Amino acid sequence: MRTETTFHLVGDLIGVNAVMVGPTGAADVMLILDTAAAMTTLVPSVAGSIGYTSDLRLGWSVTRTAAAEERGYVVHSEVSTLGFTLPHRVVVADLGYGIDGLLGINFLRHFNFEIRPAERRILVEKIAP
């Protein structure tokens, strides 16, 4: 299956619309597409708004960036973006950039995708498991 979606520029970053589902609800979020992020990440305020707390964690995490090392926790969520919905492990950690979160390679690895910056669109194809 192939899809096509538009993206937004958030400064110089690629932002994609997503829906994150938690134990008490869902949130429309803007995630930064980040092929260098090992895992999809949500900031604590967004995670809390859909019912996640560290009491529901699958485990603890450490997110290393160029600027800092943030400690957080891992939860199981459902992520809908780029025309697909997947059950997904997500890190909850403070990113400090004024964004909702990052769309990491643990989601993106299920797809072949092509980013067309001049057209502000992303072509996505689900690969066989």
C-alpha cells in the first residue's frame, strides 16, 4: 500500500500530523520526522493529556541528544500518521524544543519513504513484515 501526505516546515524541520492514542484518549500532535531518533518520543505534557504516567511504563529510557541527556519512560501507544496506524512503543521525555515529539526510526523502519521538500510531500510505501 502506498500513501502520500503533506508536511509542514517547523523552522527548518519536517513536521507531520499524527494522532497518538493513550489509555484515556487521543491527541492530535505535530511530530518532527527524525531519522536520527531511535524511538518515537512524546513530551510529558502530551503523554499526560492522553493518560500516560510513569506508573504505566514498560521500562525506563535515556534519550541522548546533542544538547542533553534526558531520562524518561517507555509506553505502548497507537500512532496514526503518514496514512498508517501502528501499535508502537513510545518514549516519554522532555525534549525542550517547544514541539510535541519526534517520529523516530522505530516507526519509520516499517516503510520505504521519499521526502520531496520542494513539493512539501512525503511518499510512503508499507513494506512486507
